[in-house]
Amino acid sequence: MKLIVGLGNPGEKYEETRHNLGFAVLDKFLKDFEEAEKTVWEVNKKLKSEMAKMEWQPKKGKLQEVILAKPTTFMNDSGLAISLLCAFYKISPEDVLIVHDEIDLPLGKTKIRFGGGTAGHKGVISVMEKLGNDKFWRLRLGIGGTTKGKKIKHADRIVLGKFSRSETGKARELVKKGSKTLEEILEHGFETAMNKFNSK
């Protein structure tokens, strides 16, 4: 069983913000790979998440049960929902994939990684604190600009802002790419997906 969690903030106010790309990728993935009648998210108040369950049959390998979740907590408390999901379904951190925005990557770039630091992302910090370690997978979605290694000022303002007109096309492509990356991970595994999608 795998748990794939998109990070974001609940509510209409945040729907199209950069910080909600994790939600957008999971929405796209569910629509791309599940029958229309099964693309409805169910609110689970006990597990503090909107959830969808699906079965994934790779061309080679065993059938996998996959749980998709969008925490109904706010971003800074995402770890609470994820820890509840892991405890309820008895899922180890190694079988958890967090999909989240990453200001340190240029807009449109992606990176899959296992473990490591948080890069100051408050949602990832919360997950790490609640799970008690960093041994989970992340799909990082680049939302940054051409900062060339310089420290980005006003990061909170940026991540809670919406994409400009000139950025909208790249943002849409990034959501599509995120969905394709999840497909590759489930079909062929993390290592293959890393080789194919990690930004050079």
C-alpha cells in the first residue's frame, strides 16, 4: 500500500496559489487515471483529509492499493493528517510520497528525492516532526524564479500568491508533468522515475 499526499491549504481562497500545486497534481492524477465516477474526493474528518482510493496494476508486477490524500489541515500542520493516515492504515514512512511546491527550484522543474532537509518548507517540516524522521519520498514541484542561488525574499508572500499570466502556461505544464511522474513511479518505481523526470 502506498500513500500519496498532496500538500496545500484548504478553501477557495488558496485554490490557485503556488502553495497548492500538490493538491492540483493529485486532482489531475485522479482524473487522468481513474474512471469518472471514482474521481470524487471524500472528506474523512477523523483522518483530517480529503481522500480517494485506487488500485494500480502495473504492466509488470503486483497490484498495488494506493491512497491519495489532501490534508484538510492548513499547510503548516500537514504532518498531523499524514501521521493519522499512516497510523490508521499501518503505512511506514518509506511508502509515503509527499507532493509539494518548492521555491528553490525554477518554475516547471521537478525533483524526486528520498529523505534530506526541508529547505524551509513548513509543510515538510510538519511532516518530518510528526513522523519523527525524514525517511519519506518527496516530489518537489518548482515554483521559483530565476534567483540564481540568491536567497528569495518574502517567501511566504510568493508561495501564497497566484501565478502571473506569463507563468500560467508553465504552471499548467508542471501539473501535467506531476501527474505523469506519479504514473511513472507507480508503474516502474522511484529510481526509474528519478532518472526520467529529475531536473538536470
